[in-house]
Amino acid sequence: MTSSRIVPFARRLWRIARTEIVALAALFIVAGGIMTFVELADDMTEADGRAFDQAVLQAMRPGGSADGWGPHWLETAALDLTSLGGIAVLGLFAVIVVLFLILQRKRLSALLLVMGLAGGVALSEGLKAVFARDRPPEAFQAVETINASFPSGHALLSAVFYLSIGVMLTRAFPRRRFKAYVLGVALLLTLIVGLTRVYLAAHWASDVLAGWSVGAAWAMALWLVAYAVQRRQAVHSAGLHDQALPDDPITDTDPPVIGE
């Protein structure tokens, strides 16, 4: 093999290896998320787990009242930001993004995003029904709550939605620093939503940790589905995979949607 062929071959081999490494990392995230959730669910009924939740609650709501730690504007900001994980806001964002993906002929991406959010809602409500954990005492709560506490639906759904969108957007930016910025914003939004739920005493801290764990695992599971579909593309141009627009000079060759 001549040197003129070695370099392109090595680059192609690295691209394949990088994709396999990312897939393996996604699998580890799925497994890690599930194991973390199981551990949190077990600790929830033990003294150490309850003591941790109580300590965080007392730190965020000192004095046993609905007055939060810090200045008044912090609670106002938390009340505004927590809605970023609400089903109404996420549903609106999802409709906008799905319609855009359909216009771009990214049908698999659109389908998996819908599956991600719908599956996240089902997971949240199902797990809440199974564990039926009580919320923090109403005297501490700065917002109204309507169902069980474990896991946090806001934390779970924000992890699924924002992380999925973040990974999709990285496909539009070739430079690593832009990819890092987009993923950083997605992680920041996910963290903010979860932290506001704890600060407002809408959830115990372990509820939010469990929501993040399940949400990340579900998002990566969908990425693996997209990856498997990409690898087994027996479908043609009329199939369910993502297509580039005719006038788009850049074609997607990596696994679509919830991963790269």
C-alpha cells in the first residue's frame, strides 16, 4: 500500500473507530444511568438517603418555611427557569423542532425526538406511580405540585429533550469548540431545571438525581437505536432514514439525531 493510500485509509479507520467508541460510551451511560437510579431508589428508603434529602431541603429552605435561601430575586428567577422543564414548554419546543426536522427531511430524527419526549413522559408517570413517594412538606414548597415525587419529571424530561437537541445541533458545527459550546448549553439547561426543583422544594434532591439518571439513559438508548438503524440501512431513499436536501452541500454520514 503506497503512502498516498495509507493516509486516507488511516483517516477512514479512525472515523470508524471513533463512531464505535462513541457507541460504547453511550452504552456505558445507559448502564450507568440505570444503576444510579436503582441505587437512588434503594437509598430512598434508608436512613442515610433520607438524611441527605432532609439536609439539602433545610439548606435550601432554612427555618422550615417557603422562604428560600438567598435574595428574593433568586427565587423569582428559579420560578421562571423551572418552567423550562415543564411539559407545556418542552412540548412547544418539540413541535417547533419536529416540524423543522420534517422540512429538512430528517424523518428519523423527528420520529426519535417524539419517541424520546413521549417515552420520557411515560417513564416519569410510570415510575412515580410505582414508588409513590411523598413530596417535601407543603410548608417548604414555593410551587404547587400535583403528583408523586420520585423521580423528578422536570429533571427527567429536560435531560431527554435538551441533551437530544444538543447532540443534534453538534452535527451542524464542524469545529470542536462549537460542539463543546452547544453540548455545554444543553447540560447547563438540564442542570438548571433540576436545581430549581430542589431550590423551590418541589422535589427531594434524590428525586432530581434519579430524573437526570433515567433521562440520560433514555436519551442514550434512543441514540443507540438511531445508530443501529444507520448501521443496518437496508432501506432506500424512500425509507425512514434522514435525507439531505437536494441543495444541501453537506450530507450526513454519522448516526442521526441523538448522537453522532
